[in-house]
Amino acid sequence: MTTTTLLLTGATGGLGRATSLEAARRGARLILLGRKPETLMQLADEVAAAGHHEPLLHAIDLSGAQAEDYAQLAELIAAHAGRLDGLLHLAADAGAPAPLAHVDPTVWNRLLRVNLTAPFLLTRACLGLLKSSAGKVVFIGDACEAAYLGAYGVAKAGLARQAAQWAEEQPGIHVELFTAPPMPTPLRARLFPGEGPAAGLTPVMDVARALVDRLMQEGAGV
């Protein structure tokens, strides 16, 4: 039986870590992307210590990475993993809540690159690998339409359209926009600092299980 190989961005974040551990528990071979090498290594040690496949690690700053960086990553995946069955775009950057009129242009550009441009460039670079395995791509949406979310809210709206276009244009792979329910993550705490712990938020691990279901079950795509 072929081992499912999954690529996760934002692997060391709140949802990223939970999803990585759940996917490893179910037997997936992981390729973990994150900004800090030391944090990636800690997560890899945790996966290996539990007796699962040792993950492949790749440190990358999505706010500054260029198309050639993603192309090089795809080449490394082909060389060291040989296949790619699923791509999960978990990386996100929210910045601080602010009205659009007060958003610094530098922050605007960074958030658009992390939340909108990076998923496009990485999906594009990995398209050949994904087609070869009839793989799956899952983008993470956000249904919150509140004001004062700055570039984060704008980028998430654009990401939903991007996911739809990939699905329409690439029938050889499964593409899905998964809109996660509100969860107690550091990202949400930055967006809604006044929200209390009893806000009826969905446990992160519940969402992680749902994501792994989509990536590892047959026919789970769009």
C-alpha cells in the first residue's frame, strides 16, 4: 500500500501542529513547512518519538519567498519523496486589527503575500506532482466578514476565489476550500483580543481531524 505524502504549510502553528500530529498518527508521510527551523525540528522530533514516519522539513519565509523558491521546493519533493498526494495551505498571518485607512502598506503587502500569493505560487509549483497522483489541495477559508480585519480579510476573500478557479481549471486534482470554525488559536487571539475563553470555540484537534479526513479519504475533494 502506497504511503500518503502530504505537504503542510504553517506546520508549527496552532492548527498546523495539531493537523501534522493527526496526519502522522494515521500513517501519512509529512513534508512540513514553517518559518523557524528550530520549531520545525521540535515538531519533527515529536512525530518521530511517537513512532511515525520521520517528516521532511523545509524552512521558508512565505512573506519573502519568490516563484523560484517554490520551484526549487517542488524539485526537492520530487527527489526526496517521489510523490505528493496532498497540499494543505495552513500558513496565515493576520497582523493587528486595523481599519483599512490605517493599514501600513508594508503590512498590507506582507499579509497579501502570506495569505494569498504564497498559496498560488506553491500550488502552481507543485501542480505537476499533484496531477501525477490525482492529489488534493485544501485552502483554509475564513467566513468572518467583520470590519477592521485589514489585509487579512481581503486576502481571505481573494483566497476563496483562487480556490474556486483552481477547482474549475484543474479537473485532474481535487481542490477544496475548507472554512474552519472559530478556534482558540494564537491567530484568532490577535484578531479578537477581547474574546473570552468561553466563547464557544471549536477545539483545534476537532478541526485537525476534519482536515485530515479530507486529505486522506478517497474522493474527499471538490
